[in-house]
Amino acid sequence: MDMSFANQALSAEYALTNRDKLEKHVYDVPHDIDQEVARLKLAALGVHVDVLSAEQERYLTSWDEGT
């Protein structure tokens, strides 16, 4: 519930801040906001998520390596 409220509050702030650029219709929660809320929740629970290195990112997006 706390994550839902955080997403709603930050999305409302985003909509207000960007009201001149947005058309009047329903929008998904911006990806950046959703990711930040999830990161903060996990940090509050003491969970740490690894960040991929540049080499790992390259490997995952490459068709040349792997099986």
C-alpha cells in the first residue's frame, strides 16, 4: 500500500509539473518514478540489488555472445 501511495503522489506531482506538455488522458506511471519507488522500498527492507557492469550490459544486449 505504501508503494501504491508513493507512486500516486509522485505521479500527481509529475503531472502537475509537466501539465503544459501532457495531453488530457490517462497515463501510466513514469518508468523512472516506478523504479525509484521500488528501489526505496527495497532499501527500506534492507534488500540490495546488484547493478550490472558495462560488460554485463553489453553481454546481455549482444547477439554475438552467449548461448
